[in-house]
Amino acid sequence: MATFLSGLGRFAFRRRGLVVLLWLLALVGAGYAASTAAAPPADTFSMPGTESQKAFDLLRKKFPDAGADGAAARVVIRAPGAEKITSPARTAQVERLVSDLAEAPEVAGVADPFQAGAVSGDRTTTYAYVTYRAKAAELTDAAHDGLTDAMERARGTGLVVEAGGDAVEIDQAMSGTGEKLGILVSAVVLLLTFGSLVAAGMPLLTAVIGVGIGISGITALGSTFGLSSTTSTLAMMIGLAVGIDYALFIVSRYRSEIAEGRERADAAARAVGTAGSAVVFAGLTVIIALAGLAVVNVPMLTKMGLTAAGTVAVAVLVAITFVPALLGFAPVRVLSRIDRKRYLGKPLSKRQQRGAAKREARRRPNLGARWAGLVLRRPVTVLLLGVLGLGTVAVPAASLELGLPGEGTMAPQTTQRKAYDMLSGSFGPGFNGPLMITVEAKDAKAAAERVRTALEEVPGVDAVSPATVNPSGDTALVNVVPTTGPTDSRTEDLVRALRGMAAGLESRSGASGILVAGQTAMFIDFSQTLDDALLPYLGLVVGLAFLLLMLVFRSVLVPLKAALGFLLSVTAALGAVVAVFQWGWLADLIGVDHPGPVMSTLPIFLIGVVFGLAMDYEVFLVSRMREAYVHGARPGQAVVTGFQYGGRVVGAAAIIMTSVFSGFVMEDNDFVKMMGFGLSTAVLFDAFVVRMAIVPALFALLGKSAWWLPRWLDRLLPNVDVEGEKLSRRPGIPSETAREKHLVG
């Protein structure tokens, strides 16, 4: 591996013009394809094999004219003060609003609330149901403006008017502020790390190009593979972070090779051969973790995981080809100012050389080496502090409550949330989350009436609507309003009870099939889908990554402690998410308007992404230790060497990745905000506590045993030579005298 990548790096360095041209053509081509591609499809959510999905598929098939795919809005109207909405004056105002809504662009129909009997018991509130000819994602600005204008005119008469439903525009689009802030902080960190504007700019430039190609590719293929506009959110986050990190490691290794006196092309070749090998295997772990989301069998998660994995693959290719090509254009300017003076300045006299040698000998070890020395002297203390600290932060994770986003969890000032609360207050908490019961039978109307009668006697049921039968008469739909809200645990109990009754109801009513769906039922099915997939997902991802790391480090214990450290950091990150987004700690600082259940998709996303990133840091830091150990260093000295050359770079990479993810906390989109916070805290915990403290402490306690591998397994595993041992036997490594001449002239 190292030999192949070294040759690739040397080729890219020498043929830099060609390599840069090819990447720019790829960027332009992907951008052109994205600009000419059809509009991406609307966001869809499906869970193949679940009862809820079967019910939705049945409704789409049996009620094709119901407009299930069209957008809808529920406009809630309340009379001011103690007035009644049924008074003649207010009734006329509501009728005028209904007329205005019906004349708005793209509206298919409006149900008159008084004719439909949609008036609350206290006669203060009513609602009008508005249907549209287009899907929610295809509604024009004119349609949104028509709805808003009609509501504003009604508000002008004194009525309280709010609206919910997918036809109501949600102002939670990605503003781009997060990416800009992340790039800005990354630039500052890179400048402080490298001391060179050119060196700081290279990782940023390569990351932007890699993400540009990846996101453009997703957009270009959106209509073909059903990739919605939100599919690229995860790819944007991960692609930008790993793109900067991967380039950072290769540029840093190039500078180290130049400092050791290697010729420019040799330095680039060796940087790609060693650090590039670590980048390839680190990228593979991230790709495995993201692509493994397909195991969950939720198409939305599968698409997001695969597109993000593809973007990471582009980032790896950019790092091992485009970065050495850029180094070819600025082989010296990439160095710090002091190193450039040493490289380009006048030759030192013998006396100046002796003085420089003495100063070098007196120079203290850098911060990374000093920290590693401290950990090696106090491994038990560091280990206990790290484990207990993360364990404490992880405690809130035991109270994790999952939920799906809905209008009831939106910010209190939004019209959707106000409409939700008005309906709950006037029609009961269960009104916002009715359950849908589908009944299949030869005589669906008669069977549905018998089912309806039985459901009215079930505890927890507030009301049951009359059956709606399809034109062929073989399928009926009955709506059940629970006495409790859609996120209430008692509503979940009701769903399970109704599903448990289904077989008995079928035999008594003559129905051939009864299915229970609705918001709460969908949440139950989704949670069950995730629960069923979690262990297989962890087994697949951790198992493949364990084999990959065992191949890289030729050790059994190193991959094992890497996996255990990941479990610590991801659990602590979940604990932090629960404390902020569920309990409301620091909610004002983070910008959480309404603490509540954690989104159901977050834990498995967090597990997949954090595992990949955790293995990134493990590979980058431990590969340098492995390299020193293979070349004859003692176990303790190998740890110090790893931190001396890799500690500062890994720390900078972690700060960069944290800044990129933290920038997304500023977005209004709830899922993006929660994902950004979870990922940023997980990176901090994993990089600075697990990899920087717990890992070296374990190496100190294990000694040579850390690198133990059974002989029979050693013979079976191929030697991928990540540490570049074969490169050490190749020409191009100058003697000490040659190095001095190279540096001082």
C-alpha cells in the first residue's frame, strides 16, 4: 500500500498541472451536471415491511383520488376574547376567509368548517381543511403567499388565525452560516498550526473542491435515484470536516519529511505513502460506518449514508492526488517562515551550524511529547479520570427519550405550533394525532361499522369517525381520536392494544385485514425498526472496522481498545444531547427554543458518523506510534514519538472538525442543529479524552502486549505496510550530512 501510494504521490507532484486540470474538469463537469439536472424530488419517508407503511400503501392503492400526495393545510380560526365563532358576524368573516383560500393559487378545494361540523364544543374555535393540487415540495411562492395573505386579511378583522400542515412554509432552510463559520475557524487553526498562509489554504481549498464535487454529484443524480435536497446535509457536514483533516495530515507529513532533509519529490512521495496510507484506511472506516446505515432498511437513512460515504471517498482521492499536486506548485512556500529561511537562506558557517546544533539539542520536547510523557508516568490516574469523566457526562443518556419531529415540537412562535396548541386546547390532545384504521372486506362498509362500534368501547378512545369507503367497496377507512396526545406513552399503549385486537376484530366483523396507522403508530414502527437494526448495524460496522484496524496495526488489542473507546465517547455525546435538547440545560445558549424528545434518527446517525471519525483519530495517531515501534523504538518511546509528530496535528484536526460541526448548531433546522451539537461534542470527547488520554494510558499499561498478534494470524494477514517500512529500504533517504547540506546549502 505505502509503495503504491508513494508512487502515486510522486506522479501527482511531478505531473501537477495535469492532476490539477483533471480535478478542475471534474468539478466543472459535476457542477454543470447539477445545474442542468431536473429538480430533486420531495422528501419522502417510508419504512418497508412495517404495518404503518402497509397501511399507507393500501390507502394510496385503494383511494387513488384522495389526493394523498397533494399538500394540505389546516387553517385554525378562533374568535377573540369571549366571543363565539358561530356568531353571525364571525361566521361571515370565516366564510370570507374560506372564499379567499379557495381562490388562492394551486388550491384544489377547501372544506367549509360549518358544513363539516368542525366546531369546538365551546364554539370558540373552528378549522378549514385546504387541499392543493401539487405536492408540498412543488408548491410555488405564489401558493404560499396566497395562503399567508388570506390569513392576514382574516386577522385584520380580529380573528386569531394560524395554520399547520405540509402546505405551510417552514423557515428552516440551511442558511450556509454554519459552513462559513466552520471554514473561518478552520482557517485560523490551520494558520496557527502551520505558520504559513499557503499551508493553511491547501486543506481548505481541497476540502471545498471535494465537497463541491460530492454535493454536485448528489444534485445531478437526485432525480434519477430519488435523492431529495436534504440528503446532502450529512454529506456536507462529513465531507467538509474529513476533507480538511485528510489534507492536513498529508501536508503536515510533507513538512516533516522536508525538515528531515528529503528532496521535494521524495518528501511528497513519502508523505502520501505514509500519511496517505493512514488517510485511505481512515476513510475506509468512515465509508463502512456510513454505508452500513443501509442495514437499518429505512430508505432515507440509506440514501443519506451512501451519499455521505461517496463524498468521503472523493475526499480521500482528493487528499492523495490533488494535495501532492498542489505541493508541487508551492513546495517551499508551504513551510513555515523559519523553515523557509533555513531552506532558502544563505549557507551557515561552521560556527553557525555548531550554534544551531546546540540550540536544537537544548530545545524542549513539544507539547505533544511532554503530554505523552506525563501520561506514561501516571497512566492509572489519567485512565481513571478519563473514564469517570466521560461516564459522568454519559449519565443523562439513561433517560433518553426518542421522538419524531412534528408541529408539536416546533418553536412556540411558529404558526404551526400555535395551530397545534389551539387544536389541542379546543378539540382535545388526541385531535392532532388521529389513528387511521384500514378495513379490508368484501363488504367493507358493513365490516367497518362493526369495527367502529367495537372501537368506541376501547379505553383511551375519545371519538371514532364514520367509515369512509372506497368506490369499489372493498376497503374502508376509520379515524380514531385518542384521549391523549400523539407523543404520550398512553397513546402508544392504545396503538399496541388496537393492534392486539386486530385478529379478533377481523373474525367478528368479517374483515380480511385490519391495519393501524397514524403518527403514533408510525413512531412505534420506526422505533422498532431502529431497535431491530441497531445490533446488526453495530456488529457489521464494528466487525469490519475491527478487521481493518487489525490489518493496519497487526494487533488484536489496539482495535479492541479503539472500539471500546468509541462506545465511551458516543455514549457521553448522547448524554450531552439529552441534557441540552431534552432537559433544556444551556438551551438558551445553544438556541433550543423547545426542549423535548431527541429525534429518533439521531442515535444511529451519531453512532455511524462518530465511529468513523473516532477510527480516523485512532489511525492517524497510532499509525505514527506503530511506525516508530516497527523501526525499533521501545513501546513507551513509540507513544512519545507518536504524540511528538501526530499530537499537534490530531489536536488541530479535532478542533477543525469540531468547529465545522459546531457551525451547524447555528442553523434553524432542528435535526441539523441537534446533529451538529452531537457530532461536535463527540469529536471533542473522542479526540481529547479517549485518543489523547485514555489510549496512551492503555499503551503504557499494556507495553509490548499492545502489539501482540498470534503467529498464525500474523501469517494469514497480508502486510499492507501502512508505516512505510518498505519505503525505508528504497533510495531517496539522505544521510545526516546530506540533510544538513540540504537545509543549510
